[in-house]
Amino acid sequence: MPLPVSLPPGHGGKMTGALGPLLGCCLLLASTCGPVLGRVPHDQQAQQEHEATLGDAKVEGTEEPLSPQDHDGRAEEHDKYSPHQGEEPPASRCFRCCDPAPPLYRPIPVPQINITILKGEKGDRGDRGLQGKFGKTGSAGARGHMGPKGQKGSMGAPGDRCKNHYAAFSVGRKKPLHSNEYYQTVVFDTEFVNLYGHFNMFTGRFYCYVPGIYFFSLNVHTWNQKETYLHVMRNREEVVILYAQVSDRSIMQTQSLMLELREQDEVWVRLFKGERENAIFSDEFDTYITFSGYLVKHAAEP
């Protein structure tokens, strides 16, 4: 509202011309700064209203001081009708005229996507990793039930005869034999025992495949009125002799010995040549002539 100004006489025209621009500037300044100076922040205005209410209650003196329960009740009622129900009131702040005004609109939160509900396609299988360390050996379990008997396996390959620790043979002859102008090898026609086939029935010789100490025995039946003259041979060497003189009676004669043989040695029986008539007796019904031998101790044994 403009104030009355008294002017001295005689200077009315001059003062009016000088105060006109000054009054215009004051009015422009009042119209521009009035709303800003009169503006009170919302939080400060609410606090002032609340303090005025408490002051009126104290002045009137008709109401009792609010207890903590009543104060909480009124706070809940105020929150019930407040525009931001369920939200905590912001703390009061002091504002200056030059501070920027608070934003009129609250920022919109950025929507969040729950990636756990998004399931992609199954990926390719990765490479196999390195084998881990072996764990500790567990305790032995209980013995299971006996299973069914398996099928008979096939015959294996023949082993090395040089590694056999057994050798034995026993052969016989059912035909008589007379001497002639040359030495004759006694060939046997009956096989009792021929372990691993070490005795050759065609040549009448025992071949040593297992070196060691052997025992040999030769049994013959003499002929009446004829001499009996044989040798037990090792390779080409005469080892022992079996001899019986001419007699009216035929008898059984025997010769036995032990020999240490090396591998590939040969043992056989030879009938002496015909310088003197000699012979051995046998027939097709009974076996009168026998030759036997077996391994006593292998050469590799201590």
C-alpha cells in the first residue's frame, strides 16, 4: 500500500518527477521477491503447525499432557490421513532462499528382472577332467556265494620239454633175438610207460630231455645152450654188460645202474655181434625182456 508523502511547497513538481522512477523500482522489487521470501518449505510448515497446536493446548490448560501411548495414537491417526501413508516422514531441513527447490515428482524406480526364472538352452558337454587321487582302500567285504562251475577250458600249447622235472619209461619185447655178423640194437615192441614220449619205440633209444641222475634196469631171459651177451650203452659208449654163460637151463638175468645224463644223451641196449652165438629168449604170449628207467634227481636241484 503506498504511503502518503508530504512535499514542501514549491517543490511538488520536482519531487514528483524524482520519486516516480524510485517508486517504480520498489514496486517491481516487491512483486519479484515477495513470493520467494514468503515461501516456507513443506516440512518446516508442518513442523510450525505442529508446534502451534501444542502451544494452544498448553495455553488453554483444559487438556492433560499427552502420554506416550496417546502420542503414538495420534501419530498413527496423522499417518492414516497423510498423503504418504506407511512412509516415514522425512527429516526436517533448513532451506535458504538461494537453495534449489526440492523435486516435485518422485523418481521412478528402475524395474528389476529376476534372472533366476530365465532358463537358457542346455550347453555343450565340457571336456573330461583329470582323474583325481585314489581314495583309501576300504575294508574287505563278506565272502559271496559260490558261483556255478565253469566250462572246461581248451588244451594249452605244449610246454618246453627241457623244463620238465619228470622222466620215466618202461618197455618190453615179445620176440626172441639172435646174434649175427654185426651189432644189433634191441628194439622193443611193448610200451608200459613212456612219459612225455622220451623213449623212441622205433629206434629203441631213450633220449634225455631233462638232465640229471637216472636209474636204469635191464631184464632178459637166456636161451638153452646159448650164450647171452648184451651191453647198456650211453651214446656210443659201453657202460655195463649183461652176460650169461652157456647152460642147459634158461634163467632170468638182470642188470641195473644209475647214470648222470646231460641233455640229448642217448641210452639203449645192444646185442653183441656173432663172434660167439648168443641170443635172448621171449615169445608172443609172455614178455620176458624189459628195459626201464626214470629220473631220480634233476640237475638244477641243489
